[in-house]
Amino acid sequence: MSDIETLERDLGAQIEAAGDEAALETIRIATFGKTGSITALLKTLGAMQPDERKVAGPAINGLKDRLGEALARRKAILKDAALDARLAAEAVDISLPVRESAIETGRIHPVTQTIDELTAIFTDMGFAVAEGPDIETDDFNFTKLNFPPGHPAREMHDTFFFNPKPDGERLLLRTHTSPVQVRTMLAQKPPIRVICPGRTYRCDSDQTHTPMFHQVEGLVIDKTANLGQLKWILAEFCKTFFEVPNVKMRFRPSFFPFTEPSMEVDIQCRRQDGEIRFGEGEDWLEILGCGMVHPNVLRNCNVDPDEYQGYAWGMGIDRLAMLKYGISDLRPFFEADVKWLSHYGFRPLDIPSLAGGLSQ
Ligand code: 2NL
């Protein structure tokens, strides 16, 4: 067999065996490159005698053309195969369901839901919503609210104090939302009707207390503000919030430095099989504190107690959320556990409204 035939057979076999375009390119360079086998063969033509060249020339050039064609054919096949492989690997499965969006999977925290609900109730009655800073002065958190300096009630609040500033002033984390009402009275002229929901802080931590918790307070200042109005407001609130047609309430005398008289309020309930129901039964559950604003507080906030009087109340939002939604443990409220939130949380588009029934 001639050299040309051997070369043609060997190279032809190599080309057919090339598994991808890179392997084929290596063969092409080894054949037609500067030092390639066909290139070397073509170079031999120059040194040949004319007779010899007449025979060898067409034979070598014929081989060159056939190998060129074989390379091109194989390249086209490999290119098609590579594309087919990519199309198969990158295929999009259009039968896959769409991944749920954040609006479907996200949940509203029960505390946020409860704040939204009680805000809907009180704003419907004509109350404005006021907010203030979590870091407060001793003056706004205690002194203006009729806690005398050194009064034991300051200690009762288990206050988180900051280190004193160079001028000796000691800021604190507010122990109740009352300083927001103080700020409201100092900034606005009566009549005033506000609720103040927000975070509050006390150095206390056990099964039923967390160092940060939520409170909502309400304040009305008007010339004829009186306890009869307060009773009606609280009864309306309880019926609407707990979604029952009637609820008995019990007012017990109590003490707060900022109200006189002061009362604690219980609502009628029934405890059964570890469940609690409102608006029925013979048991009582304390849910809030209230009273007539102390004249000293009015004076401290530039409200003339001879012209105006006020009533105020305060309640724990976390506890309201636990009671309404049957959550027995307070601590997971603040543990950011997604599993807990997906169980107790609310759908983002179920906005609480009085017309819709608050919790739907
Ligand atoms: C409770 C009791 C209460 C108030 C808060 C208040 C605010 C001002 C003036 C007078 Cl500026 N009173 N707030 C009044 C009575 C009770 O909270 O047990 N909260 C959880």
C-alpha cells in the first residue's frame, strides 16, 4: 500500500474517531498546520523531477482535498451533536409550577396584626395614632407622669438606664408608651384623642415577661372628658377586638402615679379545655389599667386642670394577641422562628378592617 493510501486511511480513521470539535482541531493542526503531515508531503513536491511530480502532485492534492472535506463533514456532525446535547441539558421544564411569591409565603407577625386591628378600631372612633422614640428622658418617662424623684414606683418599672451623659443626664428605654402622650400634650392643644402603640422595655425575663414587649395606651383630653365615656370606649373596643356581641366588664380600684382614680379592668370569660372564650362564662381576666389623668400630669404637660380633664388607659399588646389567637407561650414572639411565624402569622393581603371582620 502506498504512503498516500496509508496516510489517508490513518487520518480518515482519526477524523471519524474525533469525539468533539477540540479533538478534531488537534487533528487538523497535525495534518494541515506548519509542521503537519500533509504540509510536509506538499513540500516534497518542490524537490521532485517533473515526471515524478506529474504523478505525485494530483495524488497529494487529491488527498489534501479529500481530508479537508472529511474534516469539514466531521466538524458539522460534531457541531450538531454539541448543540443537541446543550439543548437537552438546558431544556426548560415548562410544566414546573411557578415558585410562590413573597406575597404568598410571607407572614404578618401576630403583634403587627394585633396593632393593625386595634388601630382600625380606635381610628374608627376618631382617635389619632401617635408615636415617639424608644429612648427617652427620665423627665418624660417618669417625672412629668407624677413619679416623684426617688419614688419606689421608678424601681418597680425595672428600668433599663443608659450610662449618664457628661452633664449627668441619664437616658433610658421607655418603660411604657406614656411619654408619647406627654409629648402629644406638650405639642398639641386640647381636645386630644390619641392612641400610642409601640415597643416598651423592662429588665424582666421569664415565662410571661420579655425585656421588650408592646403596649398601647389611649388618652383623651377634653373639657368634659369623664369615666362614663372611658367605659363605653373600652366596652366597644373589647367587643370589636374579641369579635363578640356583648362582654361584661369589671372595674377594680387600683393605683398608678399618673391617674386618680385608677382602675384595673377585667373582662368576662370562660376557661374550658385549655381554651378561653370572651363574652360568656363566670370567670374574669384582667386586660388593662385605666383612670382619670392626675391633675399634676396635666399641669406638667401645660394643660390647665381647671379647664380640662382627661382619661387614659394602657394595655399589653402581646397579651391581647395571645388571648385572641390562642398562643400560650410569649417567648417565641421574639425568636424570629420562621416555622412559628408560618403557623401563627397572617397573610399579607388580609388587611384587618371593621367591615371585613378584623381577623377574617
Ligand atoms: C397598664 C396600665 C395605664 C395610663 C396607662 C396614662 C398616660 C398619661 C397620663 C395618664 Cl400621659 N395615664 N396612661 C393610665 C392608666 C393605666 O396602663 O396596666 N398598662 C399595661
